[in-house]
Amino acid sequence: MATTTALATTQLEPAENPWGKFSATQAKEYANNRRSYSQNLYDTVLEFHKTTGGGFESLVDVGCGPGVAVRDLGPQFTTAVGLDPSQGMIDIAQSLGGSAASGPIIFEPCAAEQLEPSLLRKIGISGGGVDLIIAANSAHYFDPKQFWARAARVLRPGGSVAAWFSRPVGMHKSVPNGRAIEEILSGLQKTEMEPFEKIRLRESSNGSGSTPRQLDDGVDSSSNYCGLLMPWDEQVQDPNFDETLFLHKEWSGRDTEGEEDEFFVSQPRVDLDTMERIMSATAGPYLEWKKANPGLVGTEQDLLKRSRREIERLQREVGVKAGEEWVKSSVMGTLVIVKKKTKCSVR
């Protein structure tokens, strides 16, 4: 069930962004396997933005990837822009296109930490700045201090930043032998994947000028936005954002049904071939595992292949026929929306 609560924050250094190194082929695979977010999520963003004084002239999606979110929200704004550090992602986004109210969505290569008013003016956003910045499953890769400083420079007074993140929390209750599958996959996640999350966090802190956090404290990029520093947190301290006016909403993702509780559009059941294809294209830690284990990719020792064999074994134990195995994940989501003050120190 979706819930709205106060946001607790803990320090989390940004992870290395694997998408910035994506080839055109990898970006295409990612785009083919990335679903849209639910209308309920989008309605929550737009309603809060509107009722807190936000305008609808300009939208900027930072870390846009293939452009899923900016393509869905673009028609609500006069001008829409998608930015991503990966040229491969930008090329795919441009090929897929999309429209704002006044014309095509503009896609440009740019990191979130490089947002500049001059860049936005060059691509058609002027007259005071950006109304809404969105970050869909990308803000955990940003340097928070740099990002909030850049966002403050380009947002209009009263503008909004909406960031959301999702992660699977297990098997849906309808999956045959789902709890046993969950237990096995959780073990593989801890022993095989968690080290790659920690490697990425360690690499992200090197040369950043910040003190690396403890890597064994049980907090990593899967901790959702409980680990995203807010602009008023001690480590950031950006005075341009309103601590009294922000939204934090959770979608629990656990065994829920109905559009109100969906974070993505339709959580379908998928066969195991489809599961492998989606995970191999979109799961960041698995992409890091592949880089470290090129000789195992595609073999029976491939992490995805091992996961598949466990699912097959456990479902056959409860009567599922060979070749008819399937899964459906429960996905939790977190949304935060932060407002720039109407009177602040930068424009």
C-alpha cells in the first residue's frame, strides 16, 4: 500500500553510475526492457507540484536513460528536456522521440552535476528557469551536494525536484513456491551481488573529496531514498530549499493489487527467458558482476543461470511442469519531492 510519511535520512555516498558507460547496444537492450511508471506515481508528482505553486512551462529529466519518464510527462509541459551522461542512452532516447506540448522533447548528453542555466538556455529553456526536475531511478548515482547546488541554480523560485527509486522486495504471493524462491535468491543476492554494490560505492568515494562511509554498515544503494541526502541535511546545507514543504511517499510493493498500489505499469508474470533478458539488461549489480566474470557469462555458472535453475527446481517441487515456470516480483517504490524557496539566494 502506498503511504506518505516524514523522511529519515542517512549519509550515503553516490554510487558509480554504470549507465554512463553504456554502449548503443546495451542502451537499446535497457530501453526494450524498461517499463513505464504507474499513472498513480505521475499523478502524485504533478498534483503536489501544482498545489504547491509549481508551473508547467519546463520539465527536465536528469539521468533520463532512454527517456521513459520524460516521455510520459512531457505532454504536460510546454518544453521538456532529457539529460543523461551516456551518449548511448541519449541516442536511443532520440530515436524513440517524444513530445512536449510545444514540440519534440530535447535530449542532450549531460550529467546531473553539470546542470547550468547556460546549457538550458541553449536548448530552449529561458525566462527564469526550470519548473520541475525529475530523477527516475537515477538520483542514487548523483553527488548530492553538487546536484542540489546545480538544481538550485536552474530551478525557478517555487520549482520542484521529484526523485523516485524502485527495487524488488520479493516474489508476489501468487508465484508457486514463491517464499522458498525468495529465500534462495536472497542468499545469492547477499553472497554474490552485495560485494559488487560495495565495490561501486567504494569506487564512487575515491577522489570525490568526501570521506568514504563505512561499507559494512548494512546501508547500500538498495536502501532507497532513506539514503538520499536532503538539501537541508548537515552534509549538504543548501539554504535554497524549503524543509517545511516536501513530500515523501512509499509504495510497499508487498502482495498488493490494483492501480493505486502499482509503482510500475502492470507487474506482469513472466517466463524465465523473459526474466533473464530483463535482468541482464537492467540490473546494475549484475552488470558489474558480468564485468568481473566475463568467462562465466552465459555458462551454467552465470549468476542469472544459477538463479533460474533454483527457480525451476523449487517450482517443480510443487508441481509446475518443466518449461512452464514463471515469476512475478513485488516492487517497492519511494518518492521524494523537494521545493525551491520562493525567496532564495540563487536563481
